[in-house]
Amino acid sequence: MAEATAPRSRLIFILPVVVFVILAGLFFVQLTSGRNPAELPSVLLNKPVPTFSLAPLEGLAADGRPVPGFSNEDLKGRVTIVNVWASWCAPCRQEHPLLVDLAKDPSVRLVGINQKDNPDNARRFLGALGNPYAAVGVDPNGRASIDWGVYGVPETFIVGPDGMIRHKHIGPLTPENIAGFKERLSQIPRA
């Protein structure tokens, strides 16, 4: 009897070590693969934007006119950057100056999806930091963001003039990654 339990007791000690080595190997391969974690694959790439219609952020104005909301139909005809943001999001505040700079490019349109935010806070955020958006759609319950496949704010998409999602950037745009984002943007054919 003692001889039969000896191999089993060794297996109990060896099995956790084997599992640990396998998991450590998988983590090592992922860390050294050279993939950018901000470029997670999206099932929506090279597919039409989801169907949605977002109301405007009430009380938000630019040049004396109300800033409109937008829908999927508004994303056709020219290259559009769609930024998902919220006033409560610290990385959104950090990336905002880069969005203000991107909005200066007349060949693209920048629009924002304001996710799960208090309208007063969202207006204050844009009032303090500047409004780079040609349109701001309010997504109070996050439904539109889910349809876009958003993991969390901020996320930024490039939509081609054909209404197809051409690129998804997860996380904030930063001085370190903005050149790569602009490179992706320049590769999208204009209308």
C-alpha cells in the first residue's frame, strides 16, 4: 500500500510546479512578443460602425451655436476620429491637449462620445480644457460604448469616409504614442 501512495504524493508536489512553469512561460511569451497592449484586436475593425444615435450634450455651445449630437450616419463622407471620454476620467484629462491639437487638422473631423457622465461636469471639463469636438454625443448608460466594443475610457477610433472602423486605440493618447496614431490616421484614404 505504501508503495502505491508514494508516486501519488510526489505527483501532488510536482503538479503545482509544472502548472506554475507553464503559466510563467505563457506570461513571458506575451511580455516579450513586442505587441502593443493599447492595440488589442477588435472584431469591429474594417467593419461598419455600429448603428447608434446620441443626443447632444445639452447646453454645450461653440461659436454661439449648440454643439450637435451625432449618429452612425454622420460618420460617413470624411475621416472621423471618435473619442470616448468622461470628465471623471483622469487619463482623458491628460490626453485632452493632444485631441485639441488633432482637431486643428482640417482633413479630419473629431467627435466625442461622453460616456456615463454628469452633463454639468462634462460641460465644465470642456469649458476648462477647450472643446475640440465638432459633435458630442451623450451615452448616459454606456450602451453605445458597449456596441463600439469599448473596454474603458478613453478609447479612440479612426473611421474611414466609408463609415468603416479602421483603427482602435485603447487608453489615452500620449506624447509617446501620438506619432503612431497620426501615422495610422495618415494611411486612411480621404473622401
